[in-house]
Amino acid sequence: MHPAKEEAYFLKLSKYADRLIEHINTHPEFIQPVSRKNEMMNNFLLPGLQDLCVSRTSFKWGIPVDFDDNHVVYVWLDALSNYITGIGYDCDGNNSELYNKMWPADLHLIGKDIVRFHTIYWPIILMALDLPLPKQVFGHPWLLRGEDSFEEKIKDNDGKMSKSRGNVIYADDLVSLFGVDAVRYFVLHEMPFENDGVISWDLVIERTNSDLANVLGNLVNRTVSMTNKYFGGVVNNTNVSEAVDEDLIKVVTECKAKVEAKMDKLRVADAITEIFTLFKRCNKYVDETEPWVLGKDEGKKDRLASVLYNLVEGITIGACLLEPFMPETTEKILNQLNAEKRSFEDLDKFGLYKNGNKVVEKPQILFARLDAKEVIPKVKEIMEAQAKANAVKEEAKDNGEEKEYITIDDFCKVEMKIGEILDCEKVPESNKLLKSTVKVGSEVRTILSGISKFYTPEEMKGKKVVVVTNLAPRKMLKGKYVSEGMIVAAEDEEGNVKLLTADGDIESGAVVG
């Protein structure tokens, strides 16, 4: 930017494009997962990075540009700088101790829909300030809505939740039916490292029963029950070992390193899977050692004591590893086993559980098995209440009593630029569509618009129009044509359509907003 009266002020992204490309190539860990890096490189950097308009004149709220009262700062320039100004960055070099300690950030963990802002705009802003870049940016995937067996099939279901479709799943409703930790487990475990996850009521019920009730809950319950049945709840290691113990101990003590390795790579779902592999191994150990058989033989009592000690110790270590993901569940397990919470550094050490400790007399059910026939009616009640509330809102909106607002972040997701129509022709297969060849900055796009009733191809040529440029390409007329954007128009109460056009000599590619 420079201090002169202008229609818009631009950040010279192109000046730093080569430097950013080099940084990404020499720091392969900078953008994760790799698919996000490829998207940024192939879609934005390698084709030629365009400069970014960083001021707006269409509204007055916002931070004013100090050398031009007609402009306010583009929100993503302001928002990104908060990462450093919020911890005490000072442009004159008088940075706070907190800034010196915390910057550069080890990780920006963000949604995949704002990767461009954090891996292109933000690094270039930092480069322009001669400041270090964050060490890594991870764009996590989305959790999409799956269809439930009891719902009507949604036409053209793309997995997105929508009030109009009536398929929204709210966290509060999930917690009311399944509890906080069950919801935490599902969301974290079902969100793959790179690909979008899927959530539905059916899936939450299934996962709660298969993993939380059957694997974890059942393991803790029968370990506590057998310890009470055979030893009055007292846990002792009599050191009567067999070969099968070695494999159990190996799986338990190696789990910490595996979890740590997965978390270092931000593979949260895989880290949780490692912990449940430990619990599954404990369940297998029960089947292998058959404590109910050992309990019938007085001569096997010491062996039985060691078996139950190994189970209590294995569960304790697994529960401590689970704490960052399911804190309430960890606390409940440790309370039932009368075990102390251990430091992470000690979770590869087997045998720290104190001899003579006594488990609770009656085990508490961690996760009860769910009967879908009982849960689904409650789900339907929740969905019906949502539908009624939405219907009331829609009716109010139709009556002009309520207006639905969006946030500035919602608005910023829409990218609009000035486009110049180079050529236009009717689409032979349609009586509504015009096919326009539109120049937007350095690129040329084909855009189909249903406006032939209001404009002839000759009237369209030469117009400078507003184009939404970040819509996904849309196949039309059975795939024969592809529309690469949308030309913005206004429609009055009678249904007449007028294009939004730009006056003056403003160039194509100029950002609107």
C-alpha cells in the first residue's frame, strides 16, 4: 500500500510469491496435510499470484486507513495481524516478553476453508514485516452429515448440514443424549487426518456401543468385579508370570510412544485408535488367561492375583493416555481402580500401581449400551422441535418480521471481482441461458446466466459486471457446458433483472467488497 488517494489499496502479493514458493518447497511440513499444500500451490501460487485488495469503501465500519478517510482495512488483513499484536508485537521493535516467547507459533490449527488466508496472505504479511513465519499450518477437514436410517432421504445430499433441510446435529443435543465424553470421542475419532468425517445419529449410537460400552466400559467393569469377587477388591502383584503377560506388557508400555508419534503428526484419530488398541489387548488378555477358571483352583490363586494386577495396571496406563481426549472418563476409571493419575513421562513404565490398593466395591457403568429403539424417538423429538422453531423463524422472515444476518466471516468467504464480458452468445439448447466469455484480471472464464429474457448477446458485450469468482465450477445441460462463476444481478418485485455493472475505467479483476 502507499499513501495516495486511490479507488483501492493493494498488498503486493506477487512481489513475494517466489519467496513463499521457495519456503513451502524447502519446508515440507509448513502446510499440512499435503493435499492442502498442493491446493495452494496449484490453484494460487504456481499459476501466478494476484495482488490482494486490502481496503474497502462500500461500508464505513472497520479500522480506517490512516492516510485515506474513504477506506477501511480489509478484515483479513486486520484479523491475521491479531496473532502477533495480541501477544505484544510492536512495529518499532519494542516487543513484549510474551511475543518474544510465543512467536513464531509452532502451529496454526485452522479449518480447511481458510487455509488460503493463513498460508498465502499471512506469510506474505510477515515477510513484508521481516518477521518469522509460523512453523506449521494445519487445515483440518470437516465433519459432514450422514443420512440416518429413520430419516427421509435428502435429495442431492452433499453431506452439509442445513436448517432448511432439517438435518442439523447440535453439540448440545448430542451431549444431552450421549454425554460429553462420548461426543468428544466420536468427533475426534471419526475425523480423519485428511479426509472429511461423517456424523449421524445412527453412527454415534453404533460407536458408543461398539467402542465405549463393549471395549472400554466392559473391560473396566469386569476387572473391578473380578477383583472384588476373588480378592475382596484388593490388588496385589504376586509376580507369577507366564509368556502371555509379556505381550500384554509390551503393548501397554509401547502405547505412549505410538500416541506421541501420532500426535506429533496431528493424527488425533490415529492416536485415539492406539489407546483403544491397548484396551482391546487387555480384553484379549482376559480371554487368554480366563480368570474365572483360575478362580476355581486354590493353587492358581497367586497367578490369578498377577493377572488382575496386570489388568488394573494396563487400564490405568490406558486411562491416563486417554485423559486429553476424554477427561471425565479418565477420572471415573482412576477413581474405580483407586489409582493415581500419572505423569506422561511415566506412562511407558509398567508396575507402578501400589500393591494393597483396593478398588471400589461396586463398579460404575462408564457407558451403557444404547438401544436405538429407545434413543431414536428422543432424536425425533429433538428434530421436530428444531423443525418447528425453524418454521416459526421462516414465517417471521416471510412476513418481514425477522432478518437473518450473516457474520463478516461469512461475507468474506464470497469472492467478487469485476469482470469484462468479451463475448456472449445464446445457448442453443436453452431459451433462458446466455454463455458469456468474461475476462477477470489475467484469466478468462465461461459463465452461463439465465438472463436471455432481459439481455441480448449484443447488449452483454463490453459490459463490466460483478462476478462471484470462488464458486465451484458447475456442469449444466447434462455436462455439455461448465459455468465457472456467477454474474451478479438484481431482481425487482415484478421479476425484472438488471446486471450490477461498474462505471468508469475500473479494470477487470478489481476486488468488490
